[in-house]
Amino acid sequence: MGRLDDRVAVITGAGRGIGREIALAMAKEGARIVVNDLGGNTDGSGTGKVADDVVNEIRALGGEAVSNTQSVADVAGGASLLQTALDAFGQMDVLVNNAGILRDRTIFKMEESDWDAVLAVHLRGHYCCSRPFANYIREQNRTGCRIINFSSVSGLYGNFGQANYGAAKAGIAGFSRVLALELAKYGCTVNTISPGALTRMTIPLRENRGQSVSDQDIEAGGPQHIAPIVTWLAGLESAGITSEIFHSARGGVSIMQQPRVIKSFHKSGGVWTLEELDRYVPELVKARRENLENAERTGKPVEI
Ligand SMILES: NC(=O)c1ccc[n+]([C@@H]2O[C@H](COP(=O)([O-])OP(=O)(O)OC[C@H]3O[C@@H](n4cnc5c(N)ncnc54)[C@H](O)[C@@H]3O)[C@@H](O)[C@H]2O)c1
């Protein structure tokens, strides 16, 4: 008995890296898998057959899988994911929005095409793939479904040289919070992953800093470390856990803060003067810094 027996999962960008590991892990738990990947380069150019390779790997392990090579960045591609799942397996229960590309530039050099391509695959891609699935859930009144989205510390914390990617990844966190509200009625949870893994997306960034990547590094920090939390969230055991952001990297699994007001002042009878703000804004910033220090203390991993 696998935890995902009788479930059908669609995983975008599953031909490589984190998505491939998720597809293999979910198949091992009994899920039938749609492996989506258009097989392009890290910057989004080109196409390839990596989705078929992962389908063959899953079948060799005794699992069931079919490929879909459409782009997540267009509406027809997104709709084709649901259709592939229905044609092959008659149902869909889980969507993992994992596909991604990178086009790092500082704002000074970021061309419109770099901005548009990254926003299209990540943020628009989440919309294109989620909307058909959400409508299917509503039309079928299908309960217990799961959407698992992919954000990044690049958007949640900020990262130099990634304004396009960071904007898309922060947008995905907001998108997920809204979908969690809109799909709650159907028992569909919507959670966000902030991963950290050595893949073809991140290895070159490390190598550009003059750091080599060994097999031991991959063992300690490869994409296989992200698959378990995603697989767990895909199961029925995660019912009721929604709108959360889980960070996962190098054997760690963590939960992130959500934006909330942490300190406020209120002035009755009149608008604030700039002199009053001279006094109170630094107190707000101090409270925010203390809150961050506290989170950094409580966020230190507990060894199990
Ligand atoms: N690796 C990390 O440390 C890290 C950190 C933060 C966030 N992420 C996110 O995790 C996800 C997976 O990243 P990865 O490191 O495994 O990268 P990866 O490059 O190894 O895999 C991404 C896959 O997405 C596919 N893809 C790209 N555009 C597509 C499109 N339009 N339609 C369908 N497939 C498409 C690619 O062909 C590729 O196989 C991405 O969303 C990435 O932004 C990764």
C-alpha cells in the first residue's frame, strides 16, 4: 500500500531536477503521474525529450506515467495537463507547479524579454496550470485535491540580480494564499515550497563563485531532499494544512513566517505629523528587527 494509491499527480518541469525527484517519489507511493516538461535550457530556450526519459524510469520501477511536453506558460499548455491526466487516468488529484527558468540580470541590464520570459513560466505558468484544475475540482465537486506551488527565497527574502525571478516567486506566494481561500470549500489545500537544491539551475551559480560541486555535495544537497515534503503534502494526511510556506533544503524541513502586522501605533483624532513619524517609525523598524532576530533563533534546525 502506497500513500498515494488511487491518486493522479501532474508535475510540471518534471523532466529534471526537483520535479523529476518528486515524480519518482510520488510514483513509488503509488500515484499515477503526468510528467510535464518541454525540455528546454535553463534560460527557457529550446525543447527536448526529458519528460519521456522520466516516464520510462517510472515504468521501469513498475509505476504508471505518461508524458506531456507542452509549455506551462500558455493557457492551452496548462489546459492540456488536465486533459492528459483525464485521457490517461480518468482523474486528477494533485498539481505540482514546479517548472522554472532563470534569466539573471540586474535591473540596469534587464531587457523586456528577460522580464517577460521569467514571469511567463513562473507566475503565468502557475495561473495557466491551476485554473483548469480548479474548475475541474469545482465542476466535479472533487474533494481532497492538492496544489503545491514553487516559490523561492529569491522572492521571499530578495536576491541580487533576480528582480524578474524574485517578483515572480513572491507573486507565487501571494497567488497561493488566494487559491487556498478559494479552494478551501472543496478540501483542496494549496501550499508553497521554497526549495534549495543543487540542480542544473543552481550548480552554475555556485561554480561562477569558484566553488566546485562534488558527488558528495549532490548527496548532501541534491533535489532528492525536496521530494519527501512535496509527496507528504500530496497525500490525504496533510488535510487541513493549507496556505503554508515550507522551506526545504539539505535534509532540512522548515516552516516560514507569513506577512503579519507585528507592531502598531494608533493616533486618535488627527493625522500623523512628520515629527511624530520621526519618533515612531524607528520604533516600528526596531520591532521588525527584533521579530526577525527571534525568528532566526527559533528557526535554527532541531536535529532528529
Ligand atoms: N534548485 C534550487 O535551489 C531552487 C531554489 C529556489 C526555487 N527553485 C524552483 O524550483 C523549481 C525546480 O527547479 P530545478 O532546480 O529543479 O530546475 P531545473 O532546471 O533542473 O528543472 C526545471 C524544469 O522545468 C522545465 N521547464 C522550464 N520551462 C518550462 C515550461 N515553460 N513548460 C514546461 N516545463 C518547463 C525545464 O525543462 C526543466 O526540466 C523551479 O520553479 C525553481 O525556480 C529551485
